[in-house]
Amino acid sequence: ATRFTSGLRSEIARMQEELQLAANVQREFLPKAFPQVGQLHVAAFWRPASYVSGDVYDVVRLDEDHIGVFVADAVGHGVPAALLTMVICRGLPAKETSPGSYRIVPPGEALARINTEMIAHQGRTTRFATAVYCVINGRTGLVRMSSAGHPPSLVLQASGGTRMLDTGGGLLGVFDGEVYPDSEFTLEPGDRLLMHSDGFEQAFPGDPTGSRRARLPSKRYLEEFEGLASAGSAAAMVEQIGRRVDMQFGSLQ
């Protein structure tokens, strides 16, 4: 029994070390700084519920005026989901270059290409993911967005209203030839665009008292997002939402 227990402890320690290394690698692939174009500022809040996360994001500068913002969420948990989202994120075809010119790939076309690649490389186990991708013109505020089964993004308008952006498209990795339509809208000065994963639905349950039904999704997370309108900057919004997550029953650790 003693030898068995010692071997089990060694195996658990080895697994924990490998998971910690995987977590470090995933964090290293996340953006360490965000581009700024005109009056457009970007900030992000990312916290795994375990060692690694099935959610990932990226922010890239496409040219002097445009940035691309991408969020993906693999269906599932643990290392397989984390690996899938990292592959998806690094395979995003955001820009095509040729001698003397370039082309910014529209969001819907980019998601369609990812979907095709996922289906082409699937084995016996089918892997799904949701994603949302937008290209923002930091000078004019024009946004072009497409979604693949992802929770709708929100715009907190400077005028005080909230606009939900339901840009529909199927999950990535399900149907070959899936079409992901683009939608266009304009961010006015002072507007805030929120792109998120469904983790926030669990982070802000409908019943914060801790009952057995507390983890059921609700719309309370939308109230938390609307409360960010008073934050003075993108960084302040991220700091505020982080504090609110820490205060929740069963919040991410």
C-alpha cells in the first residue's frame, strides 16, 4: 500500500507539472500588448477555470487604420479544448499579402476558412468551437463582424442604450460549406464594444445565494456588462469586471 501510494503521488505530481507547463504555454500565446488606432483602445479579461482554458482571444493590427479582434471558445474543457482554440487562433487568415499590395480578409470569409480546415482535419472525434471575429476601423469607427455560434456581442452606447449584436452563423467544425454572414455597424465616440464567451453566463448566475440552481444561465451577466458603462476606459472596464467575478459565488479561481 505504501509503495502504491508513493507511486500514485509521483504520477499526480507529474501530471500537475505538465498541466502547469501547458498553462504557461497558453498564456505566452496571448497578446501581451494591444494596438491602438485613433481613439480606439482595447483591453481584455481572461481567467481559466482550471489550469488551461478552452477560451482564447487575439488582437492584431492589420494596417494603419484597422485592427482585428478574435474570440474563440472550444466546446469542452481541459487540454483538448485549449489545444483546439490555440490552433484555431493561430490559423486565423486575417490578412493576405502579395507583392506591392495586401487584402484584409472579411470576418465571414475568415471563419468559413477555419471551418473548412477543422472539418478537413477531423478524425474519429469531432471537435466543435464557437467564435466571433471583427475588423474595426479605428479612424472611422466602422466595424465588420461575423460570428460562429458565439454569444452575441454588445455595444454600450455613449447615449446610454445597450445594443445586442446577434450575428448568426453555425458552429465551427460541424457543417462543410457553412456560410458566416458579415454585419456592419459604426461605433460612435464613447461607445464600448464587448466581446465575450459564455463563461460569463456561469460567472454571474441567476441565483447568487448558492442554491442548486445557481449555475443555470441567466441574463444577470448582461446587467453586469451594462454596469461597465460608467467605467472611464477600457482598462477600467476590465478591472471592474475582474472585481465583480471575484465576488461571485463559485467564481473562477
